[in-house]
Amino acid sequence: MLGEPIEVQDLLVTAVNSAGEEVEIVKRIGFSLAAGEVLALIGESGSGKTTIALSLLGYARRGCRISGGSVRLGATEVLKLPAKELRDLRGHRVAYIAQSAAASFNPAKTLMEQVIEAALIHKVMSREEAEAKAVGLFRELALPDPDSIGARYPHQVSGGQLQRLMAAMALITDPALVILDEPTTALDVTTQIEVLRAFKRVVRERGTTAIYVSHDLAVVAQMADRVLVLNGGEIQEQGEIDQILEHPAHPYTRSLLEAARPDQKLSPPPTTPGAELLRIDDLQVGYGARDADGVPAKVVLDHIQLNLARGRALGVIGESGSGKSTLARAVAGLIGPSRGAVQFDRRELTPTLKGRTPDQFRRIQMVFQSADNALNPSHSIERILTRPLDTYFELDGRERKRRVAELMDLVKLPQALLKRRPGELSGGQKQRVNLARALAAKPDLLLCDEVTSALDTVVGAAILELLVELRRELGVSYLFISHDISTVRALCDEVMVLFQGRCVEQGPCREVIQNPQHSYTQRLIGSVPELRRGWLESRPSFTDSLEALA
Amino acid sequence: MRNPILRLLLGRLASGVLTLLIVSLVIFAITSLLPGDAAQQILGQFATPEQVAALRTQLGLDQPALLRYFNWLIGLVSGDLGQSVSNALPVSTLMAGRLPNSLILAGVTTAVSVPIALALGIISAMRRGGAIDRVLNVFTLSMVAVPEFLVATIAVLIFAVHLGWLPALSYVSSVENIGDFMRIYAMPVLTLCCVLIAQMARMTRAALIDQLDSPYIEMAQLKGVGPLRRVLRHALPNSLGPIANAVALSLSYLLGGVIIVETIFNYPGIASLMVDAVANRDLALVQACAMLFCSAYLVLVIAADLCAILSNPRLRT
């Protein structure tokens, strides 16, 4: 089946809010797309991009309703189809690739069964034909062991492979329209580049019409012909990709573009290195039973050596599973190392929390990735901030109030929020409270674990700006853990690259990023998509596997 | 693939045996603490202390508790459950007379309740929030809330007293054909089913809804998979673990917990045997019954765990 044109008019999706009122979450959206074209829906969380993508399948999530408008695919009016015909359309003429492949595969069924299911229930082909076609797709998508990978279960393959398997699942019936909903957001950059390449090839070769939903303009620049910029369920701007990238007309588009390049605007404040604050010698951390030499069954980090001076910021960069969060947990005392020592302010830290002095507790504070999990949802912001003050300092009521107000000023939050609970705050505000809570202890060292990763680009950029400012004003040191090179470049003086638990490169931030020495660092930096068309094609394809670099 | 499962099963069995051992100790300790003893009970209030002491010696009650425990345990392992003092019969003979009745009642109740409960749970999960779901919800909730003696009494009032269709008492020995069987078992099974179906249906619904909210079900829907196939082929395999556990918990109740039903219908099952034994301070019988209930419970829980493991490829391989 070749691609078909799609035309959307006045699409209106409503949801019932907590007060029981019906609110519009997609407000009369319209666009049209010729056969074989790729349209990107871009916007932040809450912009309605996934809701729009799903309504192209005639589907609305629980609590939502498609209340009006039309979606015309070829000659079919999708929104007027009865349930039975809608089922025939889904997974046959229109296919969907979801953001989290790990959650979208049924854990109890083999991959092959799930990949060919749509072809079987729509009676497009026999089981044998479908399996043969699936194996062909696996090969086309550069999956390892294409002949036998289908017999495995979802938990037996990696995230990048699952994402490609989902593409195979979508393409098995040769759909006329493919909807890709943030298909690479959950992947590491080095995996993302290969998956993007595979997606682009299979979509282009088949002439399939595609909708690509993303918050990442750099990724969209590689995939799309046209872009539709959304905010709050409304279209801000739509046009050809080149026009959007080069001459954005709408201020919102410009702010998105700006946030996509944080490192060009921000830079770490100039500091002179002070006395040594944190020193790690030959650290080894792992899980599981230890053998006769004290080496754990699964070593997560090994031979880690680092030195952090007062007032400086060290970025720790690496992919999921590289051990970067474990490093922060070892410094914080949440997991005891199996070898090596951690010195803080020239004094040895005990491996776990037991035995650390209250002052050491106070001086090392951790900021977790998800403020939603770190803040107690039933406490007011004031109570959350007062708690560490009561733990570490003896303040009378007035001083405490003054200090809380000061902290709110520090993270640029209005005092009016003090009486609210975390659930009533936006994601960015919550992350600011999370920071203020750590700063309440007047720490010398902040362990930041992916603090901007869960946030939208614009919000994340603002938090990053705040972190730079706090460094300048308070002189606090950071151990800043991130998978995102541009945020590290914007904040840190030095960087350490972790790969499979080992440090492969360490040095001044600018130097390492501009002139990476280790082949893994080169690949990591080279895989970060750039905001220009043709970047994907210009990258060499890495034929050697990541494991070969170890 | 067989090896890890076998190892897991052996591990579970070993921990089951250990649990039983601990349970035996607890049971023995508790029964020893019961006020009064068998000698006093047998001889009645007017026995002289000398008579009681003599009988105690004869029954071995004057030996140290630890020694009695080990003797009992050794007997248990070698299949000798001891002598019932109040009936002057071997415990095994007494239990053998009652156990088949209990097993038949449990078996029939299981065969009736499990399919109905699963069907109700699946239907209400599929129609979540709809009229059928709400009706079923009210129905199951009230069934859980109503005590079974009330259900049993009302059933007797309606079917035995007013309509006269069914006998009020279950004379198991009078079963001669399938019609008798149905008439005698109808009310006890109905009473037990009321509570069990409600519990299992609610757990099934909860376990299924938990899965129906997951992204892979949405994905299946977006592939064009119909509602029935979504539930039966996609969600059900993933909720088998919790459902099997809920079923096991409910069924374990069928051996020991049915005393009220047995009493009301005068059904000669093993639960009423145990209650009589407690009243008579017949320690050997109490201990044997308690061990039986615990073993049955452990077997059911292990079976449920096995179900959960076999249905989950993560645990299976």
C-alpha cells in the first residue's frame, strides 16, 4: 500500500478536568499532508501533540473525547467510522509507533507474535507469509539475528532494538500512514542515531505518509518535510522545515529554537579553583555477592579517580547503564563501594551513611531527577523547605521564615507558592523547590542527578540558567550527572566520560567536547543531532558495535 | 528452561517443609497452653486427683513438653497421627472418615465458583465504569459483606422451609444418584460460592484492570485488536499471577474455614471434626487437623506461585 494524503480540519478534542468541566485540549487544529510526506508535530508536554496523533487513528485516551472536526485519510472519513471499521483501519492502513517500546510490548508474548499480530487479525496474509515478511523487516532495520530474534521475549532485547521491532510491527501491513510518537526520546544518543537512520530509510523507501511527533527540533530536522508547532493545543506556526529552522515567524518557535541550543547562550561562570573538596581514589562499586577478593558479582563502576575543587563543577556524562548515577549514590553514601576511598574536604567519608557526621550530611546534598518522587506530595512547599532547616540549624521562628523566603528568592519562585503542595506546581516549579530544598542545608557539594532530563526543553533551559547563577552567587560545587552533552557544556568546568562503568576520558569541558580523544567520546559527541537538515546523512554509520570500544 | 523451574519448585517445597515444621511447633505450643487437659475432660468433674494423675501417666501427658513434641513429630512423619482420646480411635481413622466429604464439598465448590468468578471479573473489567460493572460491583460487595451464616439461614428458610425443594440437613450417606447429590450439595455449595465468587471476582477485576491500563494494551488497541482478544490474549496472561494467588487464598478457606456451613447443614466435614476435638481437649486430633489445613494452604500457595512463574517469561527463563 502506498502512502495516502491526509487532511485534518477543525479537530477538537476535549477532556474532563478534575472539577468535572469539559475543557478543550486540542483547539480546532487543521493541516493537510500530501502522500509520502513527513509532517512533524512539535511542542512541549501538554501541547496536545500526542492527542492529535492518536485522534488520527480515531482514538482518544480515557477521559478524553474527540468532539468535532474531520480526519480524512485518502477517501475515508476516519472520525465517522463505526467501531468495527475503525478496528480494521488501525494497524492496517494507519500504524502507530509509541514512545516507550519497553512498555508497549506485551511482556508475556514473543516478539514475533506481536509483530505479526496486526497482519493476522486484519487477514492481510498468512502466518508464514507474515513471519517471512517480519524477518525481512528485521533485516532491513538492522536488527541482530533477524531470523531468530522474533522468538525472544521483550525483556531479552535492548531498548533500541525494541524500538526498531516496533517499527517492524507498524510496517508489517504496509500502512498508508505511520504515526511515530517520540520514537527515540527514551533512547541514548548513540542508539538514537541508528534508529533514526533505520526509520528514515524504511519510511522513505515505501513512500509512506508519516506524522512524526517530537519535542526535539534537531531530531525533527532530520526526519520531516514540514513542521507544525503546537502550544497549549493550538497551532503556533506551520511550514516547511527549512523555513521554520531558518526564519521562524512565531516567538514561541523562536523560544523553542533557542532552548534547543542552551550551550550557545550559557557558559559556566569563571572561577578560580579553590581547595580540594572531593577526592575519589580508585573507586569500585557493584551489586551482588562479593568473591574472595571482595569484588562484587556485578561491578557497575571501576577504577574511578576524580578530584573536585571548591566552587568548581564536574560533569559526569554517559549513557544509561554507564554507572553515572551509581557514582552520585556512592558519594552520597547510599551504596557502599567495594574498593577505594571517598575524601570530602580532606577527610575520609565512611562508605555508607552510618558513621558520617551531621555536618557531612549537611554539606553534601543530592538533587534527584524527578521532583515528583523527591517531594512529599502531602506537604506544603513551606514545610518541605523548613524540614532541612530544622534538621541542620537551630533557628527561631522569625529567622526560619526569613530563610525560607530567601530560598524562594534564590530559586526565583514567588512567596505565594509557599502554602501550596507539590501537586499544584508545574514541573519546572517543582524542580526549583527540589533545588531549594537541597540549598536549604547550605551545602558545599550538590550532587545533581539528571536534574533537567525530565523537563521540557524551555523549562530545562531555565533550570540550567538558574544552576549557573547559583554557582556564581553561592560558590557551591556541583557533581553534575547528565546524559546530555550540551547541558554539561553550559554548566561545568570539567567533564568525565563514563562508558560501561569505566572513565574513558576526563578533562576540561571545552577541550574534551571540542577535541575528544577516546573513540567512545567521539561517537557520543558525534551522535548528538544538530539543528540542520542533512546532518543525519552526513554522519558516518558506525558498523562496529559499542561493545568493541570497551 | 526446565532446570530453573525445577530448582525454583524444589526451593519452594523446601521452604514449605520448613514452614510446616515451624507451624507444627506453634500448634503444639498453643495446644499445650489450652486450659484443662484431656484426662480431666475424659474423667469429668468428679474424678479424684489420683484418677486424673493415673490417666495422665497412661496418656503420657506427664512427660516433658519437648519430649512429647518430638514423639508427636516422629509419629507425624511416619504417618502415625496418634490416638484420639475422646473417641478411642486412631486419629487417621477419624480423619479418613471426614476428609473425603470435605474434599468433595471443596471440589464441587471450586468447580462451580472459579469459572463463574473469572467470568464475572473479566466482564466487569471489560465494562469498567459501565452499568454491568456497577451492578456487579454492588453485588460482589454485598456478598463479601454478608456473613455466610446469614446466607445459609436464608437459603434454608427459602429452599427448605418455604419451598421444601431441598433438605435442610446434608445426609451425605444417603446419596444414591446424581439427583440426590445435587439436592444435598446445592445449599452448602451455594452458600460457600456466594462469598468465594465475590472475593475472586473482585480480585480478578482488579488484576485485569491493572493490566488493561498499561501501554501495551493501548498499543494492541491501536493495532486494531478487538476488546475480547485484548483481554483474553493480552491482559489475562499477565494477570494470571495475581489471579492465581487470589484463587489459592480463597480456596484454602474451603477446607478449614467452612465450619459455619458445616454446622448449619450438619455436614460431616473435617472442620467440624476439629471444632469437636477442641471442645473435647482431644489434642492429637486438633494438631493433626491444624497440620492438614496448613499443608493444604501451602500446597495451594505453591501452586499459585508456580502459575505466576509459568505465565511470566521473565521468571520462566
